[in-house]
Amino acid sequence: MLDAETTALLRKILDEVCAAVSRDEPGARVHVASTLLESASKGEISAEGLKLVAQRALVDAPTMWR
């Protein structure tokens, strides 16, 4: 279970990285969130590391145009 501080950091990074993602395409945001949670639960809790994880996940996220 993640503490409140880490959860807030994950939410902030998710919002920052997915700011340009259309709300009509929630799959990308879900993919990034899932990847962030997985990384945090494995011990990655630095803001820089999590942001990098999120950016990579967004690039790999499924879209309806692929």
C-alpha cells in the first residue's frame, strides 16, 4: 500500500504527463497510471524516476489510431 505522499506524487505526475491526452481516449491515461502504480509498488518513488516512467508509458500507450 502506498502512502498519501506517494499517491499525491503519482497523481501529479499522471496529470502532468497526460495533460495533452484527449479525454476521449482514456486508454492511454489508464496505461500510464497502471505503469506508474507498478513502478511505485516496486520501489521507484523519486519524482524524476516516476516522471520518466510515465513519459515512456505514454509513448507505448495504445491508441485507437494504431
